Amino acid sequence: MNGAVSSQQPRIQKQGELFCAVSGVFYRAIDPQHRDAALAGSRSAGRYSPAGSPGLYLSSSPEGVEAAMIAHRDSRTPDLEIIEVEVLAEQIFDLRDSAARQAADIRLDDAVAPWKQIAAEGGRPPSWGVRHRLEALGAHGLIDPSRKRPGLWHLALFRWNGGSGPAAQVRD
């Protein structure tokens, strides 16, 4: 993979008991042939998005993209490019916040449980239930701790670039 050069971490600001605002540069691995659709979101089911539901998966650092791609190496083109995406978002739920998880009745085990096999067999992974619960509470997305590299984190947006929700723009 090649691409991104910036290394400043995005900013997170707590907003009440459940949510926070995030802003700054995030990173996404894309097939260069589909650069024009970089903000269209995932084309297939993801950890927090059933097929047909929008999901824009970003990482807070280039290292986070590398860690996230470990699970996707077999299903993606080897010639990925890392792009920078400027994000401004409110009503983001931070799965790393144990008090917020307790207040929202969210179990971290459900969020990080294996999901691909369940989805492939036509089931509903527990992580999809996490998204459903958070959307019912008004969340526009979530901060997801990296399972491959502790300390790194990702941002999964449930909606973006429409109305009053989060804004995402590819940086040149």
C-alpha cells in the first residue's frame, strides 16, 4: 500500500454521557481504480453494516489501516492506496468508553465478536445489533478499538455527507 503522509491524530471531544465529536484526518485503503467512489462506503457487509446499509470505515492512522487490512488481505486487490479523508462528526459513540457502554447497554464482546462467518451463513452478527442499538440512541457512527493492534482505533460512520450528519471529504 502507498499513499498518506500526514500523521496527526484526529481530535475527540466528549459531548455528554454517550457521545463525542471527532474531527481531523482519517485514512482509508482503496483500490485506485475506484478512487472516485472512495466515499461511497463499503460495497459489501462489514462488521457494523449489513449488506445494503451504509458504512464508511476509516482509521485514525495509516498504521490503523495496515492493521485493519490484515483481516481483508484475501478479498482485496493487493495494490491498495491509502487516502486521507477529512472528517467532522458529532454523535459518535466511543466503544473504548466503559461508562458510555454501560449507559447505552452495549457489550464490548458483541462489538468485537467474529462476524464474517455468521453473515456468510445468513445470520445476524452481534456487531450489527450494536449498530442498531446505537442508531436508536441517535449515534451517527462509532469509534472502534483495533483488535489487531491495541492502542489503535477506527471510525465507522453510519451516515455521512447528508443533512446535518457527519461530513467526510477526500483530501488531495
